[in-house]
Amino acid sequence: MEQLQISSPLKEIWRALTFEEKKELETFAAFLLARRNLPKPQLMTDDISTKELMSLVMAGGSFDWLDDPREDVYSEKDGEEIEWPDKP
């Protein structure tokens, strides 16, 4: 069996850990090793499409205040006309 070489800083950290912290570190190390066997390394998040996200935001009601007529503070008379550059 191959002899494992542990760096001095890692040895010092290990000595400073409590029993509970050592168990937690062992669990995390086991997780890292298990993750190697996944088909491809993955972030542990769920993917959601833009369309699904937009539906969720619309259904959530967080932006309902924008439909309030009191939010219509601008009119067609506000601002300046846009001057588009000529096409080359």
C-alpha cells in the first residue's frame, strides 16, 4: 500500500480540531471522494430554465406593484427623442 504524505500545515490543523470537527472533515472528505465517481462533476444545484424562472417570478407576485396606476409616473412627453446613427 502507498504511504500517504501529509504536509506539516495539514498535520497542525488536524491536531487543532476537536473530535466532532475531525468527524465532520472525514465526512466531507468521503463526499469529495464519492463525487469523483459521478458521470461528470456537478454543482449541487438544480438547473431551471429562463422560461420556468420567469413563470415563477410572475406567479410569485413580487412585481405586482408595477401594475399600480400610481407607478405610471412617466408619459410620452417625458424624455428626449432618440437619434439613431445613420447606417454605414
